[in-house]
Amino acid sequence: YFRGADMEVGNIYPREYARMAYEGMEKEGQKNILNLLRCAWAGSQRYGTLVWSGDIDSSFRSLRNQLAAGLNMGISGIPWWTTDIGGFHGGNIHDPKFHELLVRWFEFGAFCPVMRLHGFREPFKAPLGTTGGGKHNSGAENEVWSYGEEVYKICEKYIHLRERMRPYVRQIMEEAHEKGTPPMRPLFYDFPEDKKAWEIEDEYMFGPDLLVAPVLYEDQRERTLYLPEGLWRNINDGEEYQGGREITVDAPLDQLPVFAKAGKQTEL
């Protein structure tokens, strides 16, 4: 088949790929169709596309890139987005440095449209056999309990937090479906009159109520962030802050700086 040069039609392929799967599943009687896809383009969201950012490196640099990817995906009109928590390539389950990266990524993942742990971990295991052709090593364990008690307790904390947010996540995903409102969006989306909000690239709003400031660097234990106008509550300690200014807060390994608008999400 041929529909034209790549420059003319190349980007149509991921949309049509999503449509093929969606319409085929719909024809078979499936409902509420959602497919995890590596690629997307304008219009893919019409066909139940959940985009993930691909097989990415396990590093803090890659974590920073995920924040940019998620925000750009959202304001491009594609609300269903996810990242491989911990990165895909690399990450030794016995390495304390990777433990820190995994925790920070896990905390960030709890405030993404879809929270999903995935990756090809080290040390690799020998293949079980060679039946069926070629052989390939298997990755190490990658469950939340695979990294020791400290990491497990932090992951458990954020799993429970995500569960408490279930009604809120459902609400913001319904808004995305009905209005196109990205669940994960830059500050300027909610505060367009705030000039400072247009400059912030390392924070975001998760729905209308929660401001999230991920910890994006190794050994970082405090976070300087900007709060737009209004009264904000730190969900970690309950302390309230008047917005319209920068603040610095503690960010120990088990705490992600998240701020709720006054009177909102009080159960967190």
C-alpha cells in the first residue's frame, strides 16, 4: 500500500493504527476500549489510546524528560498518558542509587494519569531454555517488594494514596473525556493570568486541586517551588502557605511535595 510520501502522511499511521485496533475490538462487542500504545498523533485519543513514553533509560535525566513528555502530551489533546516507573533500560535491584530513583519516579507516577511500574531490571537471569528459536535473558524481579523494606514502605504509602485519590482521578479523567481537559497540565493552564506560571517547567497541576512538584535530582532533600495566588495546603504536614511566591519545603525520600488548594482534597 502507498498513500504518499512520509512527509505527507507519516504521522497518520499511529492514528490509523489505533483506529484499526479500536474498531476491530468494537466490532467484537468490547466496551470501554483502551489500548496501551507507544505512538500517537492528533486524533488518536478518539480511539481509546493510552500512550506510554517508550523504553526509556533509568536515570534522573530520563525522569525529568518524563515530566516534559507528560505535560506536552496533555496539552496536545491526548489525556491518557503513562511512563515506565523507574525507566525501562537498566536499574539494578541491589543498587541504593537506583532505589532512590525508583522511589522518586514512583512518587511522580502516583500523580500521573495512569500509574504503572515496568522495566527490564538487572542483574539479568539466564534464559530458561531455547525452545522456539532464539534465546534472551530475563530481567530481575520488579515488584514493589523487590527493593528492600524501606523502598517497599514508601511504595506502599503511595499506592494507598493513589487509592484514596481514586474518586478524584475518575473525576478528572471524566473531564478529559467530556471536555478535553488534560488531567496533567502546566501551571499556565489553570493560572493563565499569572506570568510566572508560564515560566514554570518542573511543576504541574494534577486536576484542578493539586499542585505537584516532583523531586527530579539525585540526593535532593528539599524543593524550591512556586505557588500561584491563593491559599495552599502541603498534604504532607498540613501546613498552609499563601501563594503568589516561591517557597522551599523539605523533601525527604518518602515525601513528594504536593499542595492542595485550600479546602480541597482534605482526605489526602
